[in-house]
Amino acid sequence: MSDWLDVANADDIDEDDVIQVEVEGQVLAIYRLEDGFYATDGICSHAEACLADGFVMDGFIECPLHQGRFEIKTGKARSAPATEDLRTYELKIEGSRILVRLD
Amino acid sequence: MSVEAVQAFGQKEVLTKKEYKPYIVRTNRHGLVRFAIHAGALMASGAAVYASLGTWWIVPSMACHAILMAFLFAPVHECSHRTAFRNRTLNEAVYWIVCLVYMVPPTFFRYAHATHHTYTQVRGWDPDMLPENMTLRDYVLFVLGTTFWRRNFRWLLFHPFGRIDPKQRYYLPDSEIPKVIREARIIMLIYAGVAAAAVYYGSWAPLIYWIVPRFVGEPYMRWLRISEHGDCEESPDLRRNTRTTMTNRLVRCFFWEMPYHAEHHLCPLVPFHALSRLHEKIRDKLHPVGDGYLAVNRQVVGNILSPGSGAMGLDESGRTAGQRSA
Ligand code: FES
């Protein structure tokens, strides 16, 4: 099991928003929803758009390029043209820092 | 060439994410009102065709009906982006209806159109790219709709048998192929049912009110649509490879605001009803903006007849006369 990695400051993400972080060569999207923080792959599984350029809507991230949708908590692709799920990552908050585990 | 090198870009150059957000709000109201206007106008023009059968009035009434039917491309397109209605079930229901009438397969069109957005104006990647070094013959054939119908008939006739053009396979993830084939079969069955019913009842209605106007009207839509990217820069920069065309309210209404085409490509999450507001915000960053469809078509033809003549009417900054005077 890999280490927890410090990726961002929790205060840098508004509620119902998303930011992109790069950690160990991997691009992740970190979301803040009403009930907490979540992490998924940061690149859309359809045509490689950056999901952090998209918008959080009702618990989904809508891809900025073709409006494919993924459920943030599970990474499940819910709307074409996105069909492949995103990976989700374990995440925890320590103080004001966001830590994720990559595997 | 790498995928990143050909992917369209430009949104971040015209708008921050914070500025973008207020424009993406979807509603059911705007879509329902626009759809009701469009469907109501189609019913009225259909009634005019009925009332004028056997008289010379059939010519203008059929022209109106055909043009309104060609404008159904607009809700097809808007629903394919899922921005027509906030309610997604409603969006998909209307999408199916307008796709059936307009004669395009919903899922396949959505993927083909997504590919056009990813690789706008990148030759070899953009499926909607106009022919290279377009000749007058290419222009005429395009406007007549030959390219459009050839492509659509292939979709509608071959997909039910599982035959997807290998050159178009890259639009589709493998997992969507069964869905595309299933949909194509359903569409074929529906069309066959309409044809069988027409023959059984000896009715010409589908031909008079749907098929004939559908074919008669398409050249008008092609003529409008050539201005979206025709003679624009061949590069992934959406500020320069896509054209917004200024036009009157009537066209904007039935085209569901798609004349604001550069705005749409730059910010595809923005629903049709917010595009005019977005235009006000970013119009200075768009080159070119067309001064009406007639002017743009003239420019396109002018450039075909004398290439490099600068018939696009752009100054060094890429602005048209209309933009300079605005
Ligand atoms: S790139 Fe995300 S849906 Fe197409």
C-alpha cells in the first residue's frame, strides 16, 4: 500500500468545485462537495480533457469538452460520450492539508 | 501528430472558469419555449402546405415548411450536447424525436459531433472539415447536401447491419457499437413502419409533409452551416477556426442561437439561450465574425474563384469590416 501524499490545501477549493493536482506524474482532480473531499483521475477517459476545467453539478463532474459526466464519489461514467469509469483515490484531511493515496 | 497538438483550445484564453460558470446554467423553460415555437411553426407551415395543395401557393408554403424542417438541425445539435433542457430525460426524449425527423442516428451523431469539437478544423481529424482546396463544384455539391445525404444514408442503411465505416470507427468507443447498431435497427424499423402504413392507407402525407420538404430544405441549412468554419483558419485555435455570423432574430430563433458558433465551440457547456450574453462578453476576442450569411458565402465563393484574394475581408488582426465598424 502506497504512502499518503500531500497534494493541496483544503481551503484552496470552493464548495462544489474542483482543482487539478499533479502528483508523482499523475494528474488528479480533487473535488469539494457539501459532505467532503474526493479524488479521481484528472483526465477524462473519453478524449483526455482536463476534468478540473469542467464543472461540478449535483455530485457529478461534467467534462468541459463534450459534457460527458462522471459520478464524483464512485468515478462511474454516467453520460456519453464518456463510457469508461475514472479511478477514484483514497483521500483524507489532516489539518488543512489534503492527502491522497495513489493505489 | 500527438493528440494534444491537434485538440481544440481557446476557452481559457477568452474566459476564466469563474467567468464561465454563470453562463452554463440550464433550464427547462428556455428549451420548452423554443421547442414549442419551432414545433408550432412547423405545424403552421404544414397546414399551409395542406391548404395550398394544387395551387401555386404550394411553392412558398413548401419553401417555408422545408426551411423550418431544415432548422431541426438546431435542436438535434443542442440536445446532442444535453444543453437544450435541464431535465436530462426530457433532453433525450426530444433528441430522439428530432433525430428521427431530421434523419440522423442519435448516439452516432453525438460521437461524430464530439469528434468535430475535439479536433475542430484539423485536417484528417475533424469529421466535418470542408474539402481541401475547395472548388466551385465542391461548394455547390456541399450546399446541395450531397455530402450530407451520402454520409447520413450510409449511417442509416449500413449501421443496422453492423457495418460502420472503418474511417469513422475512431469516433466510437467499442462499448458503444452494440448501442449504435441497436439504435440504427430501431430507426430502420420506425421508417419501414411509416412507409408500410403510407402504402397500406394509400397516403402521400409522409412524402408531402416530411420527406420532400426534408430534402428541399437541407441546402438552406448547408448554406448557413458553411459559414461556421468555411475559410476559417486551419488550426486548433477556436478563436480563429470558427466563425460567429451576425444575423437577424428570426434566423437566430429557429437556429437556436447557433449563429454564435465561435462562442458555442469555445464554451460548449453553455446552453443556446445564454450564447448571446456570452457573445457580448467575448466578441472582441473572436476573429472572424461574419457580417451575415450572404456576405460569408460570397466571401467563401470569392476565395474559391480567386484564391488568396483576401476575399474574407480580414485586416491584419483578422477582423472583418463589420467588426472594425462595431
Ligand atoms: S473528453 Fe470528456 S467527455 Fe469527451
